[in-house]
Amino acid sequence: MVKSGRTAAGARAATSHTGALSGTDRATDALIRQTGVIRAQTIDDMMALLLAFSRCPLPKGRRVAVLTNAGGPAIMATDALIGHGLELAPISDRTRRRLKERLPAEASVSNPVDMIASADTESFRSCVRILLEAEETDMAIVAFVPPLMVDPMEVMRAVTEEKNRFDKPVLMVLMAEEQYYERIPREIRDCPPIYRYPETAALAAAQMANHATWVAREEGAVPEVKADRDAARAILEKESAAGEYLDPDAAFRLLQAYGFPVTPWRRVRNAEEAVAAADELGYPAVLKVGGRRIVHKSDVGGVLLDLKTPLEMEGAFGKISRAVKALGHDAETEGFLVQPMARPGREVIVGLNTDPVVGPVILFGMGGKYVEVFEDVALRVPPLTDADAREMVESIRGFPLLHGVRGDEGVALDVVHDALHRLSALITDFPQIAELDLNPFLLSPRPAECRIVDVRIRTAR
Ligand code: ADP
Ligand code: MG
């Protein structure tokens, strides 16, 4: 698929809506990947992919053999293959020996295999055969720059006959006189796909391998989520006004009804209540402004962490009240939340957005204050299968930080998977939820210590 309207400006031309669609390309990308559609960035690329998919079997793996009579194009192909996440097939000693028997001493029999310019039709034939016979290869790219003494038609016939004997994709890079690009497919009906440039062949190889992975993937199942749906319905009916943020107290209760691991909280209205709540929940404690109007609390000095005594809690109350009043809000009606200080952990975000075209989209990524800076997120369209949830967590760049690097213990990933499934169930049950952020979700190696400390939910009509 090639999709037009990737940018805000392009989207405006495509629909009568305003620029609201600017974020839609990533949601579309998530949807089409999840459904196994192969996305081409340009029409040119789409044609290149059509050629490969229509003329080749799918590869069984990602190991590519590159064979050439000219070093440059083969190295270009190699760079592009690696760039797309494919592997150069590790040529075995046996295959090396077999290639050596057929080639002059100056040739290179490691991958890419460079037969050098003296290669003739028989060299192409025997080396293609040896490489396709080898267990260590899943597909081959043959880069051919015809020298004066070699007839391109003969070489193409030989390569075609050899590739027809095997069930592995063979892609041809041909850098030849113009006439051959028409003549070969006309005269050799079952020829391999022919590309003018190595990068195009590499792209096609990569997308075939990706598609083979998708086809073979574990489909997974959507786990059943136990939740108090009646309680959730009551909260949404009573406490949500379309287009507005839910009161944080109501938002936390909604999460609780769906079994999310939220940190304990108390809503308080004055300093005495704040101190009593902290006494009950335990120190160190956190005080934050709790109204529905202040969306980014720490931006306005509305979050104070690590309060160790009742005295510090009282002081914090005064400070946040003044900050809220300075913004022109009534601190009393906004309300406050007291929480125990959660253990430091790795901060991730689990969220939900409604895309104008795709609909609800679930997001996972590295979270905390810098989420917009790193933009390290994965998107998927609900309902999520267990395979989806695992894959989405593993696909972000920061995954090694969660899995554990440099001696760090990994975090309890099951807790994240579970939260993703709960969110998937929540949006399926209550599509009026338009936007939801759990940020941060503090993750630690011990499941019982993983806690959601902040939530934001907005509903739509
Ligand atoms: P906002 O995102 O509206 O600014 P948060 O409630 O997310 O407010 O608080 C800001 C930051 O303070 C969080 O990203 C987190 O690092 C930290 N924080 C908030 N609540 C707690 C808590 N209960 N325990 C530990 N850290 C917290
Ligand atoms: Mg937050």
C-alpha cells in the first residue's frame, strides 16, 4: 500500500478536515503493519515490491547471499541489506570450497561472493546453484554488470534455470544497456525480478523477509480481562462530561475498577486532611493538585515529592495552594491528592488516543517528563492480542532499559502486558474514552512494586 496524505498539508488536501490529521500517519502505520499490509514509501517502491512478490517464493529466513561480478554494486546491496535488518548468510567451509573450485584465485568466496569481471555464464550458473543449495542461505541477490565478452541474455537464462530448481527468492540487479530491461522479461518469461539498482533489490528482499515473519507469526489471543464494568459505567455516567478531563479522583477509581495497579491516593481539601492522609498512607508522601483543569501539574509547581514529615506536608500544602491561586484557580474546588512516594523505577507511559481516521490507538513507550522529547513509542490498534502486547513492548528503542542492561535487573514486563490488555478491554467496553495517559507508570523488577502514579482521561461524545 502507498498512502497519500502523510503530512498535515497533504492530509488537508485529502479531506475537508483541518490539520487535525497530522498525527494520523503513525496510527495508519500501526494499523497496516498489524494487519500484514506492506507499506511502500513511494509508488516506485511499490512497483519494486510487486515485482518481487509476484516472481518469488517467500524466504524462510533473513540470510541473504550476494553474488556478483562487480564489487561496487554488491557492497551497496550489502549495506542496504544490513540497513534493513537482514543478515549476510554466513558461508560455510563446504560452500566456500565448492565456490573456490569454480572461480579464479583472485575471486572472493566470502559473502558477498565476488566472481570478478572474468565470470562467464557458467560461473554464474554454478555459483548461483552452489549458493542456493547451501543450507545457510535463505535468498540470493545476484548483481550483474555485463562485460563486453559476456552475453547478458545467456547469463539471465542460466540464472533463471538455476533459480527455478530451488524454492528460494533470487533477485537480480542488472546494470546493463537499456534494451535488456525490456528484452529479458519478454524473452525469458520466468526470469527473476530485475532491478536497476542494488538498494531497490535490498528493499524488496527485506520486505519479503518481513512479510514472511508476519505470515509465520504467532497470532496470539485477546486475553479475557476481569473488571468491575458496572462500577466503571457508573463513574463514567456520573463524572464525565464530553470533551472534558475526568476529575483525577474519578479517573483513579475508573482505573481501579479495571484492575490497574494504581498507587493509593486520598483526595483532600485542606492541610489537616492532607496530613491525616499522609499519616494513613505513610511517609515519604506526595502532594499534588487534583483538579480537572490543571492538566500538566508539575509545569505549574503543582507536584511536591518526597515529603517526610507532617510539617513538610503542611508546608507543601501552602506552597501548592499559592501556586494554584496565582493561576487564577480556586485551590479549594480544585482539590488535592495525597499519595505515598512510590519507589523509584523506570518510567513508562501507557496511553490511548483517538485518531480521526483509524479510531482508538494504544500507545506504549518510555515515559516520564521527557516523553515528548524522546518520542520512543509504539502504537497498536485494539483489541490487543498477547502477541501484540509483547511485541509492542519489545519494539521500542528503550526496551533494553526495561529488559535490563549493564547489570540492571529487568522490570516486571508481565505487569505492562497486563496493563495493555486492561486498557484494550477498557476502550472496547467504553468507546467514549477519547484520550487516556498513564504517565508515569513506574516499573520495578518486583511486580508488586509497579505503580501508576498519574492518570489523565478525557471522554468524547
Ligand atoms: P504531571 O504529569 O501532571 O506533571 P505527575 O503526577 O505525573 O504530574 O508528577 C510528575 C512527576 O513526579 C512524575 O513524572 C513522577 O516522576 C513524579 N511522581 C509523581 N507522583 C509520584 C509518586 N506518588 N511517587 C513517586 N514519584 C511521583
Ligand atoms: Mg504525569
